[in-house]
Amino acid sequence: MVSSLRSQSLRPLHGSEFVSGGSRSLIPIRKTSISLPSPARIIIRLPTLSLSRPLHVSSVETFGSLRGIGTKDAPLTKCHAYEADRSEASGAAASDVSKRLKIGVYFATWWALNVVFNIYNKKVLNAYPYPWLTSTLSLAAGSLMMLISWATRIAETPKTDFEFWKTLFPVAVAHTIGHVAATVSMSKVAVSFTHIIKSGEPAFSVLVSRFLLGETFPASVYLSLLPIIGGCALAAVTELNFNMIGFMGAMISNLAFVFRNIFSKRGMKGKSVSGMNYYACLSILSLMILTPFAIAVEGPQLWAAGFQKALSEIGPQIVWWMAAQSVFYHLYNQVSYMSLDEISPLTFSIGNTMKRISVIVSSIIIFHTPVQPVNALGAAIAVLGTFLYSQAKQ
């Protein structure tokens, strides 16, 4: 807004001549009215403004100087102003960019950590085929890291009660079963094959929700399951190193993680625990559940004998591999739960699909996994179906 004022006769006014009214305007007290001489002209140029918003003065030219007033060439006093929303909009835009950047960092870190975990996990299982112990070590490493973080106040200690752990227990049971089943699968088949089968998790989610929970979905959701199921079946049939235990392990993992998500959604409503601390508590409880079963299924004697064999064949680096897979397992899961605090479930689902693509491609390259064109086509169809499912759920 630009305002201009010229007057032939004005005199300096003093503060004693004004009082502040209820509307915060200045009212002269020596005269009951103000009249401008006839030569005075007021020029006002108004852009389209919202009068409900405050204005900020951005610059003032010749303000405060009355030199030349009353002459023909008297300068104009110009005030430039802008609506307050400009600063607010720029602040909101900066905040939006910052949030997008933060989510992008979460996704990139999540995918990178997941790829590294799968590589080290497969290395360990090839040299040390004890998936129950491997799964236990993964949970133990994460639990230890978080306990140290809480003790040193690096991370805020969660405020929990008995009701919290009670609602978390079924989630932990499902998480434990899904984790062990996936590790068993990767000990028997290629990493790429395990993740191709695990890309069929949305099909399990829809079927469980429909037949056990009575939920209904649009037709587009059901149609998106066709490429998922068909792609997984095509990849399984054409898998060169197919193994029934590996296949069933991936299928059980899918089913277990569906129940984990259902229990988590139902039980954690209204709980004020961050994603990072929620997964930490989940790891601790899962570790307590898994440890006795791991001892019963495999046992210390088998673990010791297998470790001696791996140490003689691989060398001391087997220790580094085991430590790396344990730490990276916790880190990638922790980052994924932290990202859930910032994004919608749909965005998370799409990110999870893209994560599987990165794991499948990287594992094929690193482990030189033989892949037939038909097998690759099945994997692509399954992943595409997962993406279509994410869009249909929206």
C-alpha cells in the first residue's frame, strides 16, 4: 500500500496536543474538527488487502521531515506495507521444507540400514546356521543399546505402567514369531526370495481383516491383491533354489506381522510413548519371550560347536558379522518406528515397498543370486501389486 499526502499549511504538533482514544487513534483536543485546505490533495493507492490481517511497515521515505511542506514541489511521504501473512506463509513454507527433508533423511537411513542388515544377516546364517540364536542376538543388542541410552539420559526414559506392558505383550508375541520365521527363511533361501514372498504381506492383511475382524474394503483393494498373489506364486515356482522351509518361514512371518500391526493399533491408542521408545520396549519384551525357546530349540551345545566351526572357516570376522547384523537390525527397525511419528500409514507402506526393492536388488548383486527372467518378472509383478495396494487403501 502506498499513501501520499500534500498539504499547503501544516504545523508541527506536540505530544501534549493528543490523547489516545479507546480505538488507539490520535484525537486533537484543541479543535473539535479537522479541515484540510482546498489545495490539499490526498492520493491513496490500495491493492487488494484483507483488512482482518495486520500490516507491517517495510520502509518509510522522508517520514519525519516537514521540510518543503506548503510548496509546490513538496515531497510525498510514502509508506510501504505488506500483509502479515507474508511472513507467516514464508515461515510455514520453511517448516514444510524442513519436515520433508527430515522424512527424506528417515527414509534414506531406513533403507540403507535395512540393506546392510540383510547382507550381514545372510553372511552370518551362511557360516553359522542357527537362526534362533541369531534372532535372539538381534533383540539382545537392541535392548542393551536402549537400556544404556536410558541410563545415560541420551534418550528420554519412557513412562510406562502395568497396563502398557499388558497391551504390549500380544504385540511382542507376534513380533517374536515374525522375526524368527523371517530369519529361518533367510537361513534356507536367498534373501531376495524371502523378501519377494514377504511383499505379499498386504494380501494377508486384507484376508485377516476381512474374515477375522469383519472389515470390508473397496473393490480396488481386492483387485490389487491379484498381482501380489500372482507375482509371488510366479516367483516361487521359478525359484532355482526353492526350499519349503524357507517359503513357509516367509509366509508365517507375513501372517505374524499382520497380527502384530493389528494388536499394536488396538492396544496402543492413547499411549504417549514415542516410536523409538515403543520399539525399544517391544524388543525387551520380545527378548524375554524368545530366549527360553531359543535355548530349547537349539541350545548352548549346538551354538558352541557351530561357533567353533565358523571360527575355523571364516576367522575372527564372524564375530564382527554377528555384532553388525544385531546392531543394524535394531537400528533399521528403530528408524522405521521413528518415521511413523512423522508420516501417515500410507506413506509408510509405500516406503516399505520401496525398501523391499532396494533389498532384493542389492542382495542379488552382492550374493550373485541366479535369477531367471520369469522369476524377475514375478518379483516385479508382486512389488507392483504392493504399490497398487497402497494406493487403493488411500
